[in-house]
Amino acid sequence: MRATHIESHRAHRIGWLRASVLGANDGVVSVSSLVVGVAAGGATADVILLTGMAGLVAGALSMAAGEYISVQSQADTENADLERERKELLEEPQKELEELTNIYVVRGLDHPLALQVATKLMDGDALSAHARDELGITEVLRARPVQAALASAAAFSVGASIPILATILAAKDNVAMITMGVTLLSLTALGSLAAWAGGATIWRGALRVTFWGAIAMGATALVGRLFGANV
């Protein structure tokens, strides 16, 4: 019996993976930075916790809204292009056949074979053929605004809960340092996980996420030190 060759690709993860990684990373970094900033400024434990919770709620809603609007704009463009293509297929089918044939010729097929392939595909599902090969729109990579918004909001909330838990469990005098330490470890794990899921180098993914998280927390800690006593 001939062995079945099974390939594993990651393209189907692009939509939710991008939104989830962005949301979780933003949740960890932004809320940690808020907590570290107000802690460095001498705020009380209650104020620090309130700041973290407010950051979680506001950030999750902001991520969801921003992601939805952004991806919906992409979806609107895709739908407009598909509608235009559908109209052209009804009004000028021969021209569309020639257009698809030329695409396959450019990709390396000789004209008779390209015409045969184009004719066969258009007899089946002409719109899908033109969407894929002319517009570059596939079902796997289609814009999904609701999915992206929910993934971003959920991921942000999960990420933001990490520094909040660290704040709750940390001793009052060490809130900033403990939160920073927990955040850096979390960012390292998050960066590694995202790189693994996307098929990239794990250490490189962990390093770049951790680096920018450390920069953000260091900047807010400095702001807290400089202005906290005067607020």
C-alpha cells in the first residue's frame, strides 16, 4: 500500500493567531506598565489594583473594537472586489476566461493547457477561481472581523490578568519588582509559544517580545519615579 503524504501547514492559523498574540502581548505589557508606573510613583495597593483592573477592561474593549474595525475594513474591500468580479463574470464571461488563461500562462503553462485549465475551473466555480488566482482571496485567509475581535479581547484579558494576579499576591513594598519579574517571564513564554505556533525560531520570538516589554515597563517606572511625588 502506498504511504499517504500528509503535509502540515500553518496558514489557517494566521487570522486568529495574529489577533491572539497581539492581544495577549498588549495585555501583559500595557497593564504591567500601568501597574509598575503607579507603584513606582508611590501609589497604595488599592490604587495599584484599581489601575490594573481599569486597564484590563479598557484595553480589552479597545482591542476588540480596533481589531473589528480594522479587519472589517479588509472584509469590506474583499466583498467589494468579489461583487465586482461576480458582475464581470455575468457580463463578460469570455473576457474573464481570457484573463484567467493569461494568469496561468504567466505562471508557466503553455496557452492551450492554460486555456483548458481555465475553462475547466470556470465550468465548476468561476468566482472561486478568479477570487483565488486573480484577487488572491482564499477561504483560509478571508478576513473574519468577529473572530479577530473576540480573539483579541479574550487574549488581552488573559494577558492582563497575569500582572494583576502578581500585584495581588506581591508584598506591598515589592509590587513593582515582582510584577516586572513575572511579566518578563510571561512575555518570554508568550513569545516562545507564538513563535512555535507560527513555525518561527522560538528563541528569537521570545527575545523580541521580552525586550520590548522590558523597555515599556522601564519607561513607565521612570515616569512614576519622576512625577509620582508631585501628583
